[in-house]
Amino acid sequence: MTCADGIIPPAADVRTRLAAWLDERHRRCPRTANPHLFINTDTAVLTTSVSAFWVNATLGISAQDLVEDRVLDEVTATGDVRRICDLFDITVETALRYVRLDDACVPVRVRER
């Protein structure tokens, strides 16, 4: 992944899953020139992206929910507002809202009996 600070390599399990998906994508559409990660029968012959509706229906989660989950995960992992802004192309104000939300989420501890 490329952001303003340079290239951020994905974790090993992400690379493995991404490689498997790209192999499957190539098996299904070996001659496509479409550079997007997700393609369908309509976009395989074009160079446009799939629709948000297709992503939502195929993944079973909205693209917006997926992005919010990734931002919150990065906030929890680093708390670095600048990195979050660069990585997700969001404003400082938006990044700070995610940080405040993460700060408000206190893990629930289970009492041992």
C-alpha cells in the first residue's frame, strides 16, 4: 500500500490472501486489462471499478463499514493521527474523531468467579 509516508507492506497473512485472490481473479479473467482489485463480468472488459452496490452485496458488509473498521483498527494499533490521515486520506478533524471514539471504548473485563 502506498501513502504519503511511503510504502507500507501488508502483513504476511494479508499478502497470502491477496495472492490467492489475484490468482483466482486471473483464473477467471486471464485477459482483463482492468487494474482494480475487484472486478465482475461487467467491469472485466473495461477499466472501471465495480459499483459500491456490488461491493456491499458481494462482501456482505458496506464499503463504508469496512473502511471505518480499518480506520478504527489502525487507531487502536498506532494512535498516530498523521499516519491515519495519510493512510486513509482523511482530515485531521476526522482522524481525531476516530481517536476520541477509540478512547471512549473501554474493554469490558470479565470477572473471574
